[in-house]
Amino acid sequence: MKFEDKMKLLSETVNVALDRYIVEKETPEKIIYQAIKYSIMAGGKRLRPVLALAVCEMLEGNVADVLPYACAIEMIHTYSLIHDDLPAMDNDDYRRGRLTSHKIYGEAIAILAGDALLNYSFEIMLSDIASGNNNQVDILRKVNAMKLIANSAGTNGMIGGQVVDLQSEEKQISSETLEYIHRCKTGALIKAPIMAAATICKADEKVLKALEKYAENIGLAFQVKDDILDVEGNSQKMGKKAGSDADNNKATFVTLYGLEKSKEMLKNITEEAVRSIEFFGEKSEFLIELCEYLLKRDH
Amino acid sequence: MKFEDKMKLLSETVNVALDRYIVEKETPEKIIYQAIKYSIMAGGKRLRPVLALAVCEMLEGNVADVLPYACAIEMIHTYSLIHDDLPAMDNDDYRRGRLTSHKIYGEAIAILAGDALLNYSFEIMLSDIASGNNNQVDILRKVNAMKLIANSAGTNGMIGGQVVDLQSEEKQISSETLEYIHRCKTGALIKAPIMAAATICKADEKVLKALEKYAENIGLAFQVKDDILDVEGNSQKMGKKAGSDADNNKATFVTLYGLEKSKEMLKNITEEAVRSIEFFGEKSEFLIELCEYLLKRDH
């Protein structure tokens, strides 16, 4: 299957599952379901859950086993965007070309929609584990996958990165701090779907190590590319204003290393990611093409 | 043991465990641990985790098995207070006589501290399940307890209640809506520790039913008492302004039923709670005295 078709197939699988998970109930708290749905169905690349499903396929696992965890990670990602966009944080009115949650539903509901999505991500993982469809070994593997996801989302991962990012605003920061921020803020939640899927699909130590290297490199590559796009990108395609990092005096790979050096880094990191999973042979085709796709994306 | 001594012993057990769980790491995101610690160690009655431990003792379970879940619920309760106090929500400057999180750390960190506490509650439950100290039956029971806690905290529980409460501000609401709000907003997270502890401690159907009735009644009693205190209470003892519900045009049991009728309701509901667990004999002594304590509390 062609890369684009495969990408579409996997992201559609995620979209259908997410749409089914979030039901707009006709209960008094209806508006919270509308707010959740508005943000979760806003599109986007579905990169994180697609990574989980792609790893599952490469390891010849069962997609149905991984899907709840893939969707849970997308919910966590979405909650973090809703909260990041709040006036007290980045104060963004637009995301992916649409008004942000708090601009539509008000700040209070936006805060609660974020809270609800984080909570819901655990509810769906726990429903899957408690469903009675798992044997004891499956249960333990899924508990470990969920633990890994929880750790990636918390103070040792995404939230920690966001805190350091907030505290670094308008400050000169070192390249170590910049890497720390990105390893936690975006890297952790790109690594999580890969490692969670590998855990559920019974990966052995060697496979886990290789996938960890792949995950860490594409996580970093993703951020370097984002920083490059903020300088070179087209605002319309990105659905947000290009040059916003510079406007906000934000330290980025480009401000620290310059544009040319950043592009070289991006190329090297991407090659490193590819190398780490080449031994899977043709089964790794999609995950390798995904690296190329992330390298070349224009939004 | 006298009720007051037992209450103190159980809440101290919780305090020590919470203090150990939240370590102020010397990492770049240090401030988030300080903010979490500031709110979680602010005191309070520890009603929810104490309920879990008391149920565990009544059922002759192992306190160490229940403690992580009891603490997780207190973390969820604390996160909800931090977010409720935000300017976009209730806009409270004080809680339990101390400045609220956003007044000390700013709104952005307060939002993230709430997010982190919710996330952390799942991290500690998952650490317990994945610790290797559990047999397969224990694991499944603990997964079910965690699921029950997650459901109580989400859109079908606490968050749902908060949404309806927000939407009911400055409105005339029916007694059905008021009960719906409280059953979800406060009731769900009072019921959760009782039912989670019972699940972990191998309660049978009859015991679960009795405890459910106890839990629902004390949850409601707790809220009716809160509404009465808002009219009759002493601001200093409560650590917040008495009469704030009336100032905010908030519908309460007192505004709907009047003070005398509310007091009568409180007495009846409390008696109902006591009756539902009397068959445990002297083992239920503490949980019965706890009803009396909640009935008579002045803050």
C-alpha cells in the first residue's frame, strides 16, 4: 500500500474510534461532551495514535488490543492543547485554523473539557482492561502500557516539559534546557504510543531498545521541524501564524543553532531514526516512510 | 479507641503517605512539585481517604492494599479544588484560610498543578498494580477499583456535576437538578473511596449494596450540611466567608427547602446512612460515629 493511503487508513481508524468513544449524551452536562468533541474531532495528523497502530502492525499484534491506548494518547494530547491555549498559558485564539475551545465555550468549560479528556483517557484504557476479554498476561502487559502512558503525561514527562517551557519564556536558555523541554513536552508523548504498543504486542528487549531509539529520534526531529516551520512555514497551511516563536521571544532550535545547522540536525536525527529500525526489513517500511514524511511536511 | 483518636490516626496515616508520594524533586520543573505539595498538604479533614481506610478496617482488609487508592482519591479531590478556585471558575482567593494555588503560583502553574495531580493519582494506582506484589485476583480487583474511581471523577461524576453547577449559576433550578449536581459533584467522590476499598477488600454483593447506600446517604448529608453551614456557620472556623452562596445567588438545599426542612432532611439522611451498616455490629462503630461527626461539624 502507498504511504499516503496507509496513513489515511490508520488515521481514519483512529477517527472512527475516537468518534465512537465520545458520545454526546443528552444529559444535563451535555455541553462538556460537545466541547470535548469539538476539540478531539478537530483533525490534525493523528501522529501519536498512528504511530501506535503502525508499531502494532510491524510487530504483527492485534490492532483491537492497541486501539484504546492509541486513542487514549490522542485524548491526552488534545487535553494538553486545550489547556495550553488558555489565556493564562499561551493565550491562543486559533488552533488548526479553528477557534480554540475557550473562545467557543468559555474558559471554565475549556478547563473542564481538558480535565475530562485526561480523565476519559484512563476510563477507556481501564474499560478495556476490565472488559473480561483479556487473559492474565494481557492484563499485566496492558497495565504496564497504561503506566508508561501515565508517566509520559505527568510531571516527569509532558507536564514537566510545559512547566520548564513556561518558566523559560523571555529568557536565554541553554541547549540542554531546550532539549529537556522538548524531550519532556513533546517527546514523551510521541514515545509513549510507540512503547505502549510495543509493550502490548509482546516486544522483546531488543525490539524495545530499537523502538526506543526510533521514538526518541523522531520526537526530537518533530520538534526541530516545528521550529524550522515557524520560520519558513506558510501561516495558512499551518493554521497558525508563522514567526510566532520569534514574536514571543521563544528559544527554539533555530534561534539557538541557526536555520542551516537546524536543518542539518533534522536530517541527521531522521537518518538515525531510520537506521534504528531497518533490521525489521520490509515490515518497517511504513515507519521509515513516516520519518521522511515528518521531515518534509509543510505544516 | 475513641472516635477522635481514630479519626486522627487514620488522617495522619493519609498525611504521611501523601507527603511521601509527593517528593519535591530538584529538577527544572521543581515549582510544580512545590505547587502540588502546597495544595495537597493544606490539611482538611481527609474525609475521602479516611472513609476508604475505615471501610478497609471494617472488612478486615489490608490497609497497605487500600492506601494508594485512598491517596489517589484525595489527589483527585485536591486537583478539583485547585481548578474550581481559578478565576475562570469560582475565582476564590482563599481556601481553608490560605491563599489559593493561583494566588501564590499564578494561573498557569495552578492549572498545571491540577492536571499533574489528576495524572499523578493514576500513576500511583498503576505503580501499585504493576509492583509485582499482587496475585492475579488482586490485580483484577484493583483494576476495577481504579476504574470505579476514574468513572467517579469524570463526566459521569465529579466533572459532570461541576459543569451543571456552572451552568446553573444565577438560575432558578429544580430540586432534581440540585440533587443531580450534588450526587455528581461531591457525592461521586465520597462514594468512590467507600466502593473502591470494598472492591479491593473482597466485599460480597450484600456488603457492596449496604455500603453503597451508606455512601450515597453520607454524600448527600455532607452537602446538605455544607449548605446549612453556609448560612449558620462561622467564617473563621470554615476558612471561607459564610453566606457566600447567597451572595452568589447559588441554589442550595437551604434556598430550596428552607433552613428547618434542610436540618430535618440532614437528620433523616444521616439516620438512613447509619441504618444501612448497623448489621456489621461493633465493627461499624467508627463509620457510624463518622455520620454523627459529619452531622455536628462546624466547618
